[in-house]
Amino acid sequence: MRTGLGTPISAWQRLRSASWARGPGFLSSLPVSPVLGPMPIGGRIGNLEVRLAATPVELRKTQALRYQVFYREMDAVADARTRFWRRDEDRFDRICDHLLVLDHGNLNRRKQPRIVGTYRLLRQEVADAHGGFYSAGEYDIEPLLKLHSHRKFLELGRSCVLPDYRNSRTVELLWHGIWSYVLAHNIDVLFGCASFAGTEPDDNAVALSFLHHHAAAAPQWRVKALPARYTAMNRLPRDEVPVKAALRNLPSLIKGYLRVGAKIGDGAVLDFQFGTTDVLIILPVSEIDERYIRHYGADAARYAV
């Protein structure tokens, strides 16, 4: 059997035995078949491929991509270390899986495809073993985890795509990768922070109020921002929210989550490092719109390679 664009399973086994895999890194979390061994997530549309990062070099390139988008294009504020290395990194990177979109029509001098998009994935059992979820720094997620202790949670984060690749094909592949990952790890609930640009909530009053009134999670799924970081989303009364204008003003990522079936937590959080206003996305897999499951396939076979 071959994986991705033809990487033999034996090659993945060698990667797992390398020094990088000795720690709690992402290679150790690949789903394993007792017969076939590690089974990476993968898919392809034309020159674009989606798969998990497989080496420390790919992780560093992914961090460089995030730096380019968050710090150069957007308004994130870099500390001295971040400016020196020109990489967006934190303590969670070593324990997460990193979903990549690569362009095989855009090769570097070493004939390697360019990384053009990424998502960071953190499974609950990994988070529990290494200090918890990233979102716990903004939202009180512990009651949710306890209430649904029989379910498996997956945190999504650090999503970014280079400007020239912000199109339907890249988004399709990222969602294909997430869906195949969900199936491979028997995930029950997706969640994570998504962002508006800027740290002045009234600049996003219409959109935040729309989410508060029309997209709030049901009580059994609701998560509240930490008291010290809580910013009210209810900026306008329900009957004063222009729905069409609100939808136009929603960031495309948040709009995409809502279309799939996601709901929103209680309260926004101002992230001054990244220059954003964050909201919490909650998406039980059982609530995913059936259209998307049909599109990607119940077995994630649509773009599989």
C-alpha cells in the first residue's frame, strides 16, 4: 500500500522511529492499522495535495507560513524571538498534528512542493497528557468536557492559507483532510477559536450580535469565555440586527463553520497579540450538515489518493 502521493508505508514507519518521534510530537499520533501500520491522512485535487506534516522541516515551514500570514499580512505583534526566527510557534506545536496543503506545481530549489495552507489539530487524549487545550486560555471548556466525558474532542486552530490560494480548491482539501482525520480517530466533537480582525468589538457589532442571537450553541454545548477575558457579543438587540449585512461581515472561515452546522460559544475574547476578536466554534460531528458528508463521502473517499 502507498500513501499520499506514493510514499510507501515503510517510509512512514522509518519516520516514526526517527528522533523527532521520540518526544510527544505529531508523528506519534498517526492512526495505526495492526496490519498496514501508520495510515496518514491524504487527498489531492490537481497539483494540490492535503496530508499531515511528516518531518520537523515541514513543521518549521508551516510555522513560517503562519508567520507570513499572521504577522506580515495581518496585525499580530511579534516578540523578539518570533521576529528573529520569523516563525509563529508555541508550546502546542510539538504535540499537535499539522494538516498541510501543498502545491506540487510550485516547487522549491530542492524540488519540494510549497506549503500553501495549514490547520492545527489537537486531539483530546493528547491534550490531556500535555497540559490541556489551547482554547482553555480563552474559554472555560472544562465543564463541556466533563458533561460529554464519553465523547472524543478535536481542537482546530491556527488555520491560514496564502492569499493566492484562498479559493474553493484549497478549502475543499482542508475540509477533506479534517473529515478524514475525524473518521480515522473516531472524533465526536470539533471545536476551536475563530477570529475577526481587530480588537475593538464595536467594529464588529453587527456580526457579533448576529452570532449571539442566531448561532448560539444549545445549553448542553455552550462554553463561556473566561471571566477575565469575557467580552459581550450582544452589542445590538435582536430586532436591530441586519441579517444580510451581518452575513456579509462574517469572516469566511466563521461563515464556513456555520454552513457546516457549527454553533458559537458565549462571549468573545480580545487577543491583543494577534490583533483579533475571537469566538468559540462548537461542532458536534452528529450535527454536521448531511450535504457535506455526502459531498466528501461517508468514508472521506472523494479526494482520497
